[in-house]
Amino acid sequence: MDLQTKLLYIFLDLILPLVLGNLCRYQSKLDKSFFQRLIIINICVIYPVLAMLTLWTLSLDYSFIWLPIIGVLLYLIPWLAAYFRVENKFQSELDKGSYILSAILSNTTTLGGLCAYIMYGEIGFATTQMVVMLQSVLMFMVCFPLAQYYYQKSIGGGFSKQSFSKFFNRNQLTIVGMAVGILLNVTGIVRPVFAELMVDPLVHLGAWTALIPIGYAIDTAGMRKYYSEILDLLPIKFILTPVVAYMLARFVITDEIVLNTIVILAAMPTAINTVIAVQLYKLNVHIATAAFVLTTAVFIGIVFPVLFVLLIG
């Protein structure tokens, strides 16, 4: 993929669907359920198939076993940084919970996978799937209980553990796709030409079905006053996390493309899932929404162009 094509992908698959999605807020023909269906199509059909196709031909290395562990570190590094900041930053437990979740949860699967594909093609996308393999486990068994903890703390109540059964749902179909792709890989079955031709259009379709709903979800009402209070998330997400992740990963990963992909994933903005988790557990949704909008804007406008120049140029 040449430089001009990479730049075109950034506009067509990253900026344009976010803008169009946000413009959809000002029309009445397409309601919220339409955008929810797009998300379901994305996580239940497109991403499982893409995970299978890209892992099918990936040159597997024993060092790749470290990638899911590095994915866990991408949660742990900003969590620790935010934890030490939040006690002196907010009085409300609801604000504290929102801030910490905004630091922990990043848009690694959707935006990270797209950016890795733009930079490094199928290898970048397949590496992303390996890194985020445990993401759903962490979401349901760490982040949701953490949100519940701060809510219960705000009302002086007790804390009950999250049910492990909630992890097993249709959102995990990408893991099934990964397993099938790795199985096809190790058994030596050659990927057909038509399957190879499917990858590029599926990446574009995946970007649009994921980013249009994200653009639609951006609502600036009620969150403006929180921008100044969450500015310190920017160095946590865009400097500290990628630098520490890179320093740790280079002890176990030698492949330059894989290392660079880890840096890209470590520098992702706050995920829209943060807003969902915060709403679910009645934390401060304005902090989560402000973090999502601010970090996404800074990533698209500054961070990704800088990464593009440093890692490609």
C-alpha cells in the first residue's frame, strides 16, 4: 500500500464515517436502533470473518503468545496512572469511576485495527486481533465490576461480584473467528484467492459499520465544562501508555511491525464502550463523553499523523 493510498484510507475510513455519523444526529429517518444494528453486524459478522482471514496467513511466532498479555498491560498502565491522579482530582465517587474507566478503555479493536491496517496491512490487523484477545474478558470481569464498585461506594452500599456468565455472548464471536483462523493456519490449509480479495473491502465495511455509530453517539450537550478537568488524560493515553508499552514489549517482541502496531494500539483514544459502561452503572456520563470526544479529536488531528510520520516516514 503506497503513501497516497494510506492517506486516502485515513480520510475515507476514519474521518468521513465519523463526520457522516454525527450529521445523522440531525435527521429523523434513521433512529438509534439502526445504528445499533450496524454495531451488531460489525461485531457479529464482519470482525469475526476478518479475524479468521487475516490470522489464516499470519506467520506465527512463539513470541506472539505475549501479545494478549501486552493487551492486558494496555489496560493496566493507564489504570495505575489514573488511580494515582483521581483521589486528589474529584470528590465524587461517580466522577472518579468515570475518569478511571475513560483512562482504561481505549478504542483498540475498531480504530486500532483500522489504523494498524492502514499502516501495515493484514499483518497489522492480525496483530491487533491477538493483542485485544482478552479485551472482552477485561471489560466484563474488570471494568464493569470497577464501575459497579464506584457506584456502590457513592451510595454507601456493598459490592457484589460480576457474573462470569455475562462474558459468554455474541460479542465474543471474534474470538471464535480468531480460533478458526489460527487452526487453518497451523494445519497448513492454503487460503483461497477469493478469501484474500475479501480482506480489503471487509476492512472498509468494518470501519464504516463501526465508526458511523460512534459518530452518531457523539453528543456535546452537558459535557463542555469537563474538558479542562480531563486534559491530563491526554498525556496518560498518548505519551505514558505507548512509551511504557513499547519499553516492555521490546523485551519479548523483536518484529518491528508488531512492535510498531503495539505502539499504535497503546495510543488509542477513549472507547465509546466507556460511555456505555458509565451509563449502565450510573456514573458521570458527561466525563466519559467528554473524554471520548476530546481524545478522539486529538488522536485524529495530532497523534495519528505524528505516528504516521514517525513509524512510516
